[in-house]
Amino acid sequence: MSRPAVTIVTPSYNQARYIRATIESVLSQDYPDIEYIVMDGGSTDGTAAIAAEYSGRLTWVSEKDRGQAHAINKGFQRARGSIVAWINSDDVLLPGAVSAAVSAFEETPGVGAIYGEGYCIDGEGRTTTRFPFVEPFNLWKLHYLCDYILQQAVFFRRSALEDIGWLDETLNWALDWDVLVRLGDRFGLRHIQVDMGCLREYGDTKTASGGIRRFQELRHVLQRQTGELWPPGCWYYGLDTYDKIWSGFVRRAGAGPLKPLAGLAADRLFHLCRYKIDQTAVHAQGYYRGGWAGRRLYWMLPRGTTRCTVLGEIPPWAGAPGAMRLRFFAGGRPLDRRILEPGPFEWIIPLPTAQPDTPVSIRIDASKSKRAPLDSNVPAGALLSWRLRSIG
């Protein structure tokens, strides 16, 4: 059987400094059927001359566009590949990324996207760190808290993108987050533990220079995704944005003899904001390392789900048989409850089908909890109730 064609799109505008590395990372992939399209917004810095060196190996389109999302959409809509991806003109794909993505789609053809892992690099292309946030697909966290997916390691099923309506061209910073949420709602996403891409970080990147306007867009997307005025992600991204602004203001306000005091105040403010960000990230969902669930666990399943199966384990410290009670809610409505004894359990809950076009929001409340031991891998202060093996 023939394997699917893959189309890679690079949106570009005045990135002559970096685009050669991007092009080479795509053209050096070991997969045999790759279409490569560079959608340039009319660069004037020598980008076109660099791309011309690869004539015959890529498609070069240079015309004005309405922004990054519009350029990517134009590339995707002209793509011949049934699998598509975009790699920005200052980022790079890692060797074997395309082959790994195709193999994953062949194993799970119904998912909307495949995503892997990768690294952060500096302006000179040196690796600085692993991208630290990637984790297995968690639709609730993607909706309510943060985008933990490395965009440079994402490949899409083209028909799924067409089904949800492509990228939102009104967005500047959250375009990848928004499209991943919509694909996750409808088709689910799959995480694979393969290094697939690198994010280049330097002072002039769009993300680094976004400031308040970036946060305002992220908050708008969070509100649209959740229907809530202040979902947890507003604290996560808001404090990350404003701590830099506030700390900088305090440092600048200190002059003369007040300069050391201003520096201490700015440092204190920074650490308080970091603490709140960390607490929000760790505790918002009630789901911890090792599969531990807190007194209240939030989860979300893709739309069209008609039955939920929870596999879990009640810890020995819960006490005598019947000492732990779990209550199951879907869409805010109580659906079922169980009285459980220590040990493994399976819990199957039929779900209402009144809203088949929306994802299913789940909450599980527990009657007992115990504070995490200091020597465990679970964050100190977390209240643990039971262990979640799988839910779906």
C-alpha cells in the first residue's frame, strides 16, 4: 500500500537570518513523499534569494497576506498531502519527524493531530533545554489552563482541519492553541514520545514581544473555550505577563538610595507571581503525577462520547470497605455515585446525549483525602483521594 503524501508549510516574512536552517530541516527528512510550500508575505531582506537556491525542491509563493494564520491556511488549502504541518521560518524539524508522524497516523487514523516532543534553541541554533511542558493528551487542561503542546512537533490530518474550518485568521498569538482545542474536541489528539521539532527563542520573537496584547488575546480564547469569565488559564498566563511588567516598573521606580529596596521588592513580586502560577498549574485540575486524583477531579472527553469508563484504585489508607464515596458529574449534573473499598475498580457511566456537538465536561468528587507525603513525587500540600488508571 502506498503511504500518504505530507505537505509542510512555512509562513515567512523577512526571516533571511533563519530560513535556510528551516528549509534544510524539511528537505533533509527521510520520508519519500513530502511537498514543501513556503508562503512568503513579500519579504525584502533576501529571503527570496535563499529560497531560490532550492528551486525545484519547494514551492515558493510570495504575496501579501493578512497575517500568519492566513498564510498557513492558504498553504494548507493548496496542499496535496493528506497530512499537513507548518514550521515557522525561524524553527526547525528534527530528523525523522515526518516518518514518525505518518506511522502514528497509520496506527490511529481517526485522530485530528499527532504531536511529539522537542527542544528550545537560541538564535544561533544551539540547544538550550528540552521543551518542558509536553504531556499526554488532556483535553480539560488544553481547554481551561494552558497550551502544553509544542507547535513545532504537530502534524494534522488535513480532512480534520477542513472539517473544523481551518485556523482562525483573527488570532495572532493563540492560533495554534485554538486549532488544537477544536481538533481535540471533535477528534482527539495523540501524543507520541518522539523528538520532532525545535522552537527558536530570542528577543524579537512574536511570543516574547507580545506583552499585554498577547495576554488579552489568550484570555479571549480561554473565555471562548470554557464559557467562564476567569478560567484558571487567565491566572497562568496573566501573572506570567504582568509579573514582568510590574517587576520592571518597580525596578525603574527605585532610584538613588531606594534602588536596593526596589530591587528586593521586584524580586519578591516576581517570586509571588511565580508561586501563584505554579500553584494554578499544579492544582487547578486536581490531577497529579502518578495518576493521583484530589478531592475534586476535572476531566473532559471529546464530543460524541456516550459512555465513560473510569479505571482506578482506592488506596489502603481509605479505611474499612465502603469508606470512600465517589460522585460523578457530567455537564454539572450528578449522574452516578459509588461506595468503594480499597483496591482496583472499574466504573462505567452512560452519558447524556442531549448535546452531541460539544465535549463532555466531567467532575468526580471524593469523600476522603490525605495530604501527599513529603517524600513522594506529588507536590507538597496536595490532597490525594484515589488513583486514576485511565478514563475515556
